Amino acid sequence: MWQDTVIALVGLSFGFMLLPQVRDCIRGKSVNVYTAGLTTVGLYILAITFFTLDMWITVIAEIFSGSVWLLLFLFSVINKRKKK
């Protein structure tokens, strides 16, 4: 199914584009934790949905992007607690 490949490439691209932001969060910056948390949940829900459609490449891509957002969420929570 060609749609699986296209959706996966877009999902992977979104995940890779966030890696510089993860680096910044490791260095002490943060993103909005609500945005990061809700995006994480949404991407994992999409992964489950694509799993039910047997779109395996897209499942992997969505889990990757969701995990990058999860890292942003976790580092941002940690960084905000350090600043208090």
C-alpha cells in the first residue's frame, strides 16, 4: 500500500525535525508541556489506529515521532522543576 510509505515518510520527517529541539531541552530549555504531552498521546493513538489497518511502516514512524515528543515532554517537565 503506497499510502503506508507516504504517511510513514512524513511521520518520520516530523520526528527527525524535532531532534534539535530535544537537544535544546537536554541543555535546559523547555517546550509547552501540555502541547508535548497531548501530541505524544495523539501520536500513540494514531500508531494504534494504523496498527489496526496493518500499516506497519506507519506504526513504526508514529511510535518514533511520539517517542520524540515524549522526550520533549519529559525533559521539559524536568527543566521546569529545576527552575523553581
